[in-house]
Amino acid sequence: MTDRRRSENYKQVSGYIPLELALEFKSICARLGISQGDAVEEMIQDWIGKTTGSGGKNTPKQAPETIADLVRLNIIKLKSCGIKNLQALAEGEVLPTPGDFAIITSVLGIPEQERMKIWQGTYKPSVYPDPRGVKVYRVSEGVKTDECEYSENP
């Protein structure tokens, strides 16, 4: 997990708000099991989007292409779903299990077709055409027999 205090990619911001508002904010964060930093980050992103017209809740967000994008855009909503390593997932340091991916997309209400695009965007198949073709064997009692070669090039 990233230590935001020591990371070059994070900067502290602060301000003074009424005591009642601060207490309610802290209480809600604790009840939802999310960090105050994550909540403040989401609020600032929404405020910037509303102020500049460049995003936020009033304008559609760019569709996530990878699981890391999906988690990063929705980390606050995902905090309470029981997925471990959300920050590492958001930064692309680790990949989720298929079960965790199913939970993430279910919690977010992602349609099946979009799930497939995100999965494929993350797990890009690395298929390298081999001009020699593929050798295919029939295995009988642990012994390879009937070797033949398959190639798409006639």
C-alpha cells in the first residue's frame, strides 16, 4: 500500500471547516470504512469537475480501459465491499482474482459486455504468430503419438 505522506505523487491540503461538519464527516468515513483522504480526494475531483466543466458527477467520466482505471475511479465505493489491496489495484501494482473482479464489477453495476472489455484491456493476450506453426500431439498413456503440424499459412 502507498504511504501517501512519503510519496512524491501526493500533497497535503488543509482547511478549516465548522466543528459539526468535521465531526459528521469523520463519523461517516469511519462508518463506511474509508479514509478521510480518499473521501476528500473524491470531493475535490467532483468540485474541480463542476467548477471547470472537465469531469465530475455532472459530466460523464471517461470509460475505464483497465481494472486499475476502474478501481481508481471508484475506490470510495469499493472500500466497503471487502476487496483487499484496493490501493495497489488502483495503481496497477497487483491484479485481482477473477472472483474479486466479479465482486468489483457487480458492486459497480458494470454490464457484462463492459466487464469483458475491461478484463481484456487488463489481460491483453500475448499471442505471437509462429511461422513454423504449432505441433499437435495425441497423448496415449502418457506417450506423445501421432505428431502433426498445424499452420494457418497453407
